Amino acid sequence: MADEPTLGEVARRLADVHADLKEDLHQLAGRLDGKVSLDIFELRMKTLEKDIAEAAARAAAVEAGQAERDRRRAADRRLAFSALVAPVLLLLLQVYLSARGAGSA
């Protein structure tokens, strides 16, 4: 019987196990309190996806606006060329032709 623990020793060991288990459960509860529930996580992810989609749509709208401005700028350049440069060239051509025609008559 000397190898068997006494009743007091068994009670102490059981109290130690109980205290360790209680401490472990307390730590686990503290860790679980810091975790986010799956429902909240899914809601946050859906909101994030919606925000990303909205930002992508705004970026696409900005790019489309920039493309439209570039197209208008190219049209304005063509208009400026035809309104300013072409008449000057035609005037120079008329002057040249009249000078050639005046010299041969």
C-alpha cells in the first residue's frame, strides 16, 4: 500500500488538475472573445467586395471620361488645322499661282 497515494494526495492532485483546467478554460474564453464571429466576418467581406466593385466602377468611369477628353482634344486639333492652317496654305498657293500667272502674261 505504500505505492498508492493517500486520500489527501489524491485530493491535492485533483484540485491541481481542476485549477489547471479552470485556468485553461479562462484563457480559451479570453481568446474566443477576441475572435470575430463568422457572420460578422462574412458581412465585412461582402461590404469590402461591394466597396471594391464601386471603386472599380468609378475608376472605369474616370478612364472613360479621359478617353472622351482625348477624343475631343484630337477633334479640336483637326478643327484647328482645318480652320487656321489650311486657309493660310490656300492663300499662299493663290499668291504663288497669281505670281506665276502674272509673270507669264
